[in-house]
Amino acid sequence: MAAAKKPAGSARAAASIPQLAWHQIRAAPVILVSGPEDFLAERASRLLRDALREQDPSLEVHDLRADAYAPGELITLASPSLFGEPRLLRVDAAATMNDAFLEEALEYIAAPADEVVVLIRHGGGVRGKKLLDAIRQGTGGGIEIVCAALTRDSDRADFAAAEFRHAGRPIAPAALRALVSAFTDDLAELAGACQQLLADTDSEITEQTVQKYYGGRVEVNSFAVADAAIAGQHGEALGLLRHALATGADPVPMVAAFAMKLRTMAKVGGTRGSGGQVASQLGLAPWQVDRARRDLQGWTEEGLGRAILMAAETDAAVKGAQRETFFEIDDLRFAAWFSWMTPLLTALSSFLVAVLRAASAAALSPEATASLVRRMAVLSSLLTALLRSCALRLVLMRLICDLMFATWMLSSRGTVCLCGRGGVPVRCEHRGEIPSRIPCRKREGFLTRKPTAYVTRCGARSATQRSAARPAAWENVTKCLLAPSRRSPPPRPTRR
């Protein structure tokens, strides 16, 4: 595991108790867990709990908060119990402790209870300094677990390597670098990625394995965007900027990173001499001078001046001088996008014009004409074959239409006997012939309506008119029913 880092400070330097790393935690009457790295502090607390519970499964665990402490809680929980079970008291938020906890904690560490372990988590600050100094001077016989922040990539690489070494699994150096570069902000996420790789793979962890799991993950900061943009990598800079804005990055430090790099480039641009001499003259570090000289390659004085003016306008805009902050960042991004895309669009336009002209010239050539004739001949043969395959369906459709029209014309000429023995049209004195069919009785089941129903369908409007027309209709129907079986044209009814 990574070794503990001792923060600077007179009180920390004068400590007379052991200062251990988070993975070296052990039982003691009083344990001070200091440092800003909450993930390491939580891991240390979990390791201590598991170790004590392994020694005695009847361990009791109690959690307290120093900022919401009620008087008497610590003394009550630390007092001996009836059965003498071991106890672990975990005190959180000691950096914002109240006065009641400070007084009782000072009293407790002067005479700690037996079979009780008190773990105090202090994230940093001057609150409770009296209690911290007393613990570090050896009061209570405690130890200190230092959870320093892992800010450098080398520290994170050591942490990840220790994770795999503790699990007994090898990892390639390139895979370790790729894994650390994918998680540069949150140590808890880096630890979770290590545990996932350990759980999902059985052999050595290679760079291909890390790329498979976390190849698309990008941790973006302000200087990464500025470095890519100043180096002329416009596509990468736009992608990083979009990713940073989508993940909630603040535009103000991003613009500040641009402005700082541009100012350094402007200072170094007109100087001569070695990096050390220029650094001493300008009040910069030698590596900053070397980096600025590398960034100046490809820049002109006019371009650098325009970039500085744009950075100044954008800085004022994101700080509230103009519209919304993210709108100004979008404007800056679109400006970079259009400046990058203009040569590409020009080249594409020329290419499209050339392609269209070449296509027009090729269409008028004899080869294109011959190809068109061949395609038309193939299409004609295909259409002919399609129509021939549908010939039977077309004949059936024509027959159905002929039958429909013939039936309509036959029914519109008068009454026809359905059995083929002739029929008699029914007439009335008001409308004349009624276009309907009166079936013959000689075929069973065809006489389904009375003749009066047909007479009623005429244009007679009153009961007197209908009664006058009814005898003539009945007489004609009777003649039809008693007609001989030979086929003869129906007699014409007499008009009354």
C-alpha cells in the first residue's frame, strides 16, 4: 500500500504517537483519522471494524456526530455493559464539533475505558485543535491514521498498484497508466474500477482490457482544453470542451486557463536567452518558459493578439458582463468550429462541383447512351414478363366487370321470371312500369312477397290512388303465375 504522507505543521511534526497509513490501522483506545481524503478514511474505519469483529463477533458499533453531539452520549456509550462486550465508537464530523463534544472528549481521553475503541474522524481545519494536540501528544495512548489527498498521478498509480498487489493479480504498466488517466478526479471511482477489473478478469490485466472497459471515459480539466486548443488540435479541443460543459464544469476557470497560457506566451514571445535566464527575468518557472516556447510554434503576432482580445471579452462575459455564461462559451466554441470548418467546407464545395461536372460530361458520352439503351431493354423485358404473368387475373377482372354491367342492364328493362318462364312487368296508372322482379310460383321458394308490396312501391301518394291501382297489378300477376310452360315473350299489360 502507499505510504502515509505527513502534512506540514508544527503540531503534526511534534506528534509523539505513531502516524500510520490507512491500511495499517489497528486497535487502540483512541484513534485519530486525519486528512481530507474521505474515501481512505472510510476504508480505514471499515478495516478496523472487520478486524475487531473477527476477534470478537459480539462487537457493538455506535456512530456519533460531533457537530450534533448531545451532552453525555460519549460517556453513556463508553460505560461498561452488563456482559462486557467490546465496543467501537465512531465519531464523524469532528472538524465542526460543538463545545459539548470538545469538553467531554478531553475528559474521556484522559481516562479511556477498557474494551472500548474510539475513532475520531477530523477532515482538517482549526476547529478542535486543542483535542487534536492532546491526542498527538500521547494522551489516551492513541494512534493517528493519516489520509492525505492523492493529488499527483504517481500517488494514484501507487494506490491502484497496491490494490492489485493486495489481491495477488498482475497488471501491465501500460494498463495501469491507462486506468489512472481515466480516473483523475475521484479516488473512489478509481478504486471501484480496480475492483471491477479484479472481479471480471482471471488472467493478467492488459491495456486492451482497460480500453475495453474504460476506453471512452475522459476526465477533462481546464488546462487540458486550453492545451489542445493552443496546440492547434481543434477537433480534440472541441470534444474536450463539450465533454467538460456536459459534465458540469465551470466556464470561469476554463477561460482563466486560456488567458493565463496566452499571457505567458505573450511574455515569452519577445525574449531571448536560456530558459533559466528568461524565467528569472519574468518571474516564471523554467518549465513554464519551455512550455510557452513550444506553444508559440505556429502562432503569429497578429493571431496571438486576436486570441488575447477574444479571451478578455469572453472572460468579462462569463463573469456577468453580457449574456448567460454558457451562451458565451457556446459562442466561443462555435467560432472555433467555424474557423476550423471553413477550409474543409471550401474543399468539399469544390469537390462537389467537380463531381457534378464530371457526371454531366459522362452522361452525354456514347458509352452512357449505350448503357441507357441496354437498361431500357432490360426494363422492357421485365415489364412484359410481369404483364404476361398477370394475364389470367386481368381476364377474370374483365369477365367480372362484363357480368356486372350485363346484370344491371337486364334488371333495368322490366320484370323477368327467375325460373326462365317469363315475367310480367307491373304497372300503375301514376308512374308506369316499376323496375322490379316478380318471381314465378312454378319454382319453389321464389314467391316471397305479396303483389301489393310492388304496387305500393309506385308513385301513388294517397290511399285512393293505391286502391285503384291494386286490381290491375293483381290481374297481371295472376296471368304470370298461370302462364304456360313454353317459353314465349311476356304479354304486354293493357293500360287502364
